[in-house]
Amino acid sequence: MSYSFRAFARMALDDVRAQGRYREFVALEKQAQGYPYYRAADGRRILVWSANDYLGMGGHPVLVEAACAAARAMGVGAGGTRNIGGTSPVHAALEAELAALHGKAAALLFTSGFVSNQAAISTLLNARPMDARPGGADVKWQVFSDVKNHASMIAGIKGARAECHIYRHNDMAHLEEFLLAAPVDAPKLIAFESVYSMDADIAPLAKICDLAERFGAMTYLDEVHAVGMYGPTGGGVSERDGVAGRIDIIEGTLAKAFGCHGGYIAGDAEIVDYVRSFAPGFIFTTSLPPMVAAAAVAAVRHVRADNGLRGRLFASADFLKRKFDAAGFLRIASDSHIVPLHVGEAALCKQISLRLFDEFSMYATPINYPTVPRGEERLRFTPGPLHTEAMMDSLVTALRAILPVTCRVAA
């Protein structure tokens, strides 16, 4: 009998459903003028608590007008890859803004943050530096990756001919052990994030830089959940901690705090040019539409100049944390603007999310395996500058009504 992939797919999907972690899209229409409210398919206004438009910039009139003006002038699509016909002045302007944001010589745009990580990391690790010794051959890269790195970083590493060492989350002693054991002459790359969005904690960037400099390793930092929000001008945790100049490559996104779409890397001109020249994920992909790039230019400029927006973000996050603690909810400790609540079971996590939506017209995404390990399922809240105290009080009232005792501190 011939192999039937349909039968395999059916069994795999049935298994996911039985575990309570089958993912279904929620029909929600974002409201440019009403964020953080969305419109549901039945017409209800839904208060969304889990979007990554952290600063509420997605509907900002400055961005909307920039996108509309660019669309009127240049059309909707880019028309091809950057090499064929997809480069415009707004692409160059955006890359210049992003390089300046991180204090780097150059930046390079990608169609998403996932693509920027996958393409840049795999391209770097597939480079074959020669051993400096006479008659030396190709030397395999040694890459050191935090165990909780994003799937896009893992995909980049798996797509490379490198030897990978996975160190315990934010464990500098474990990272040092791997570095000590690695071949001295091998090229090395440490890959890590600043804000880990599911655990809401922050990496010790300065300590990682210390180890990298001690062992001659390059550093690759994913700042997607930090750009626009941390540091005096929104350059991320690396700007806040004063270590951006010590990091070789900073990767970020335009799709979260900047309210637009796309990803990028920033770094030394030669490194960025190498990725531009050799990364298939860049060379063979249609570039960002000019209207999106124009909106992103406006977003970066606006956010860099508005430090009060960042202040209101962190005030909202701290306020919600205190309200959750006062209500006795089992909140996962957070060093960042992200506020997770522990649930611990996939079907229950999905059920709580559905009840919140159906009974209280609110939405919080259930976070299940494989995004987090089994037994660590959670609801993830991202309060922003536009979430009010009254909204938070309504959320706490709703959660009091539907959270089981296992999700409370007293359990």
C-alpha cells in the first residue's frame, strides 16, 4: 500500500486535539482608532491583552499617513527582490534609521524577524573561515545557544554546518564551561535574546559580552521584544545596559513596538554586507513593500523621540503585576513588560482563554507546547500605554470568576 500523508496528517492533528493544544485562529479585526479593542466576527468589541503591538503604534496617525502617502506615490508592492527592483529610497532611509538606533555602521532589512534570524545566523555559520595555521583547512563554527532561544534562531542554527552547544537559560557558568571546552582556534558565535517573551526575563548582556571577549567569540543578540521599549531612545536592552557597542550583530523587528512589519540586523558594515551578499533568505525574497518601509521609518523616528511612551508602557506593566499579585493569581516572575500567568495544563489554558473571550469579551492568547514546555502552559498579558486602570480592574474581575484554584497562589 502506498504511503498516505493524509492519513498521517489526520492522526497527528487528532493527537494535538486530544492534548487540548490544537491552535485555532480567533477572528479579530484590529481597530486603528480603538486599540487595544478589536472587533469580533459577531460584532462585539474585544479587549485584547496579548498583542505584540506593545506601544499601540500600529494605528498611529503618523504611521498611517506615511503608509498612505508612500502607497499613492509608489504603489503597494515592492515589485521584486532588492536586486531586481525592490529597492527604494525608503528602504535605504529605514536601514539608516535602524543602524543609528543601535549605534551601528549598517543595517539590513528582511521580510520578518523570523527570516532575519534564520537567514543571518545560517549564513554566518555556513561561512568557512580558514585555519590560520600553514596548510590549515576549513574550521567548523562553534555556536553557543541559550536553551530558550526563539524557534527562528534555532532554525538558523540547524540550517548550518556548525557544532551547537545549548547552555542552560541565562546560566553564565554553563556557557563558560562550553567555551572552555571548545577548540581554541575555532570561530565562535554566542546567540541569545535580551527579553525572553514567554518567561518575561532578561539576559545578563554584559556578562555574556565579558565571556565573548574573553574567548574571542562573536555575539548575536535578538532584541525583538525590546527594541523601541528599552533604553533612552528605544535601542533595546543593549542600549539600556550600555553594551550595544560590544555586540557584533543586533537583530530586531518592526512588527512589535514599532507597529509595522519586517525584521532586520544591524552591525559592522562588512558583516552586514556579507549577509546581504550571501544569504538566500535575503537574496531570493521580495523586499518589504515601500508603504510598509515608509510607515516603519515614521515609527522608528517617532518612538526614538518619545521617551514618555516607554514610561507609560512600564507603568502599565507594573500596575497590572501589582493587581495580579493583590488578587492572588499565580503570576510568573517578570523582569520585563510582559506579564505571564501560570496555568500548567494545555486544555485548561485554552478553556480559560475561551471563557475570557465568550463571557467577558477579552482575549489573552493561551501559550502551550511547543512554545513552552509541557506543564508550563500559561496566559501571556502585554499591557501597554493604552490599557487603562479600569480595563485592568475589569480583567482582574473576569479572571477571579474563571481561574481555578490551581492558578492561584493559595493553591
